[in-house]
Amino acid sequence: MKNSKAGILTPDYLFRMVGLCLFAYLFFGFMLMPCLNTLTSIFNTTNAAGQRDAFAVIRFFLAGNMKSYVWNSLKLAVALVITVNIVGISIVLLTEYFDIKGAKILRLGYMTTMIYSGVALVTGYMFLYAGDGIITKMLAETFPDMKTNWFSGYNAVLFTMTFACTSNHMLFLRNAIRGIDYNTVEAARNMGANPFKVLWKVVLPTLIPTLFSLTVMTFITGLCAMSAPTLLGYDSINPEIVRLAGSSTADEAFPQARAALLSIILAMFTIILLTILSSYERKGHYLSVSKTKAKLQKQKINNPIANILAHIYAYVLFIIYMTPVVMIIVFSFQTYAAVRMRKLDLSQWTLVNYFGKQDYSYLTSRGTYKTREGSISGVFSNEATLGGIKLSFLLSAIAAALACVIVVIACNYIFNKKNKKSGVVLEYALLFPWLLPTILICYSYRTFFNSNNVWYVGNQNLYFAQNVRLLLIMAYTVTKLPFSLRMVKASFYSIDEELEDAAKNLGAGGLYTFLRVKLPIILPSVLAVFALNFNSLFTEYDMSATFASTYGTSYAMVIQSMCREEGLYGYNINASGRRCASTVFIMIVSGIILYLVYGVGARDLSERLMAKKRRKQFMYKVTHLFSRKQEAVEG
């Protein structure tokens, strides 16, 4: 009996039990309980007499203007499904299916939304089309009767998000269309079908599963939009939730409960859509292809008029995508006066928006001049922006790493318990945050942990002072768990089970086998997931705006607040120039990470070995040349 007990209490067993207990603590404490608290808070409101009125918020919703926020979000989501699919499908077809001149350059332009998004992307479009934007000013000079404030509200949000949300099409639809068997296309062409009929009858039906997933993702993105509606002045659900979360009963009637109700409405829409998507995927979609699959070849557009129109359309889209990027890069090297006036001065180039620091003198209301020392400062010489960069970098790195660690350990347990309910329960628990909009999770954290009565966090107020940073890390981590699980789980399928069996036959335990056999195999995929998570969190704005704390001000929030207060009392006089430089910095960071993931990280083993061999040969040549020069000097 003693031997059996000793056999149970192995390091593997203890590690597994500690891991399960820790995950249960995190799931119930940081996923389930805060969201349940938000749900119950809707029915705990009190009336003017101090009596509990469970349906007060619902009556307020039905009688007031809260319905308009839901309707506005729905209208935006439905419109985005149409516009994003039209633009997204067309840019993929133009670069991958049809033979368009300059397709490689066009592809780079269409993929620019992958290196800057959120606040950076919206401010880029505002830099061009806002009332004081470059293009708006040019149009106003040509058409004096033009309304300069046209780029605001619903139309501006729809325009901006249409081009911002096509990055998913360039990632997923592009891979799907490149995987089409060319033999099926060639067979249809041999039967006399023209290229557009082949596209409609053969190609597009095979893309329906991918298009359906992209449609659901686009609808949820439009429904939960935050950055564009906030900056462009459109009344949708998420900005209203953030506004109500920062309000009090002294300002308006039960704002917290109203924010909770809007969050639950978002969650209901998300759950319904994900349920439909899962049901659709379970039906299965199959395509009959030949035994020898042929690589897809680009189709020529034989009709000369159609060919010209396709090229014109392709390059018009290219201009729309590239203009904000080019203008932001160019203006990031201009003086603060040129940036504020949106006047390009090719005779004056400066690095002040990146590294410079200058004083600024201005005329006060009393008629005297006052000097603000260092008011004109660059991204890397301004204390506030440097603080935002450091904080966002640290929190994003910790959250991205924590999500990867949790998911890797969980996936190992899931694969070891394939035929047991515990593995299935663990997997669905990790996918639970996908059922909820990000704003609901963050709002739930803000209200639930803003108390000294939460026993399982040591009765500490996590929303107080620097504790909010821990809350941000947890919110970042939880929202990235589902995506990380899907990506890392796929990499576990590449592990040969015979390797694990061989390790066990040699006497290795489960923990040793995981660390020395499995982990090295999946490590490239894990690092790729870490990079993608970090990339999206580093420029994150929505979650930080929900917590709205001076101790948790992210990089994006710093830039946005500076632009909002630009020139006030002589401070942040070049906030617009600093914002341009910040956007360029974000592009560089995101571009490097994407290159490491989809460039270096996408290479197979043979390509990596060849690259390693070329590096060795290069280093050998360099050292050999250096040694020969050294011998010549000594001789």
C-alpha cells in the first residue's frame, strides 16, 4: 500500500495537480465570477426610494435612447460585412487569382493594415480626411462650398474600418485561394467557360467556408468597434460602455448597470454568432480534387476593357491604402508647424519628432511671452511617451508570455487526456473568453475588483493605484487565451507519438518528456504566437481605455491624450508630429515581428538549414579576409 501511494505522489502527478488547481483558481476568479457579477448587477439597481427594482434598467433601455447605440452598432456591423467582403475579396483576387501587372507591389500596399491598426490607423486616416486634413484642405481649395467636416460619424467609421478590416482576408482568404487545385480550374476552362464564369462557378464555392468565417469575424469586429467610433464621433455600444463606466449616479441614472446591460447585449450577439459558426463548421465542406494537385496559375483577363478597368480599380485601392502610410512617414520628418498646418515643406527636414527637444515661446493672454522648456520634444525624448512605451512593452510581453505558458501546459494535458472529459472541459474553459466581447471582460474586471472584499485576491483593490497594472495583465492574458490555444494546439499535431513512446520506454517521466522532447518541437510555433500576441497588445487601446487609470496609461492612450490637449497652455505643441513618429515606430516594430513570424518563422527545416549554412559561409569569408589582412600588416 505504501508503494502504491509513493507511486502516485510523483513529480508528474504533483505538477499536474498544482496546474489544475491554479487553472481552476484563474478560471473561476478571473473569467467566470467577474462576468457573473456583471450579469447580476443589472438586477440589483435601486429606485429613488432606495428599494430594489430588478427591471429598472431594462425599462430605461426600452424607453430611453440606449436602443440607438445597439442599432448603430448593428447597422455598422451589417454594412461592414458587405463593404469589407467586397474590398477584401477583390484585393485577394487581384493579387492572387488574376494576372495584374505589379501584383507584388499591390500586395504590399494592401497588407499595410497588418503593420498598423487601431488608434494608429484611425489617426492616419484623420490626418488625411479630417476637417484640417491634407486631402480635405486640397479639396476645399478646389471646391469652396465643400463641407470640411465630412469625415466624421457613421460614413467616416465605415470608410476607415472597411480598409482596416481587410487584413484578415489577406491572411486567411489568400491562403485558401492559393490552395485551390488548378486542375479543376483548367478543366472548366477546357469546357469553354470564361475566366469570370470559372471564378463564380468553381473558385468561389470552394472559398465559402473561409468567407463565412471571415464574415462572422467582420460582423463581430463592427459590433464591438471602439477606436474608430470614439475618435470619429459615432455613437456605438463600446464607447458608450466606457463612458458609462467612468460616470457616477450623481451624473446620471444607474450608469454602471446600464453599462453592464450593454455589455451583456454584446455578449449575446457574440455567442449567437459563434454558435452559428460552430454549427456551420461541423457540417463539413469537402472538395473533390485530382490525385496530383497542381499549383494555381494566374488567369488572364482577355477582355481588354475589363482588363483596363481591373487595373484601374486595383491601383485606386492601392492609392487609398498607401496614401496614409506615405503621408505619415513623410510628415514625421517635418517641423511641428508644418505638421499642424498640414503643409508639406520639402526644404525643412528634421528628426525633432523622434529624438529632438526644443523650447517653445508663446504669447499669453496678458500680452507677455512665456517659454515652455522642452515642450517641442520627440517620441524618444518625451517622458510621457517613453513611459507609455515602457509600460505597454512590459505589460504586453508579460501577458503574451503568460498566455503562451498557460496554453502550452494546457495543450499537453489535453493531448494526454484525449479520451477523457477533463481534457474536453479544460479546452472549452480556455475558449470561454471567445464567447464574450473584450469590453465585457474589462468592464467586469473594473467593477468586480474595485473592492476590498474579494477574498481570493487577498482583499486587495486591484483597481487602485499600481494594482491596475496587474488587472491589465490579466485582461490581456485572458483575451488572448482562445487564439493562442487554437494556434498552439495545431502545432501539437505535428509531434510524432513514437518519439514520446520512445522516451517513456527509456524511463523518462511525463514532465521530462514534455520539456526535452515535445517543447523543442513546438517552440517555433509558440514563439510565433507570442510575437503575434505582443504585436496586437503593444498598440492596444480599447482595454486600457476601459480601465482609464493614470497608473495604467498605455502607449496608445498617451499619444491620443496628447493630441487631444495639443497646444493647450503651450504644452505638447508638436503632439501631431509626435503621433506621426509614433505611428512610424509602431509600423517598424510590427513589421519586424511579422517578418520574424511569416518570413523567418515560416521557413521549413531545409530552408533554415540552408540559411544557417549561408551565414556560416559568409562569416568564414569575413574572418578569412580579416586574417589575411592581419597577416599582410604583420608581414
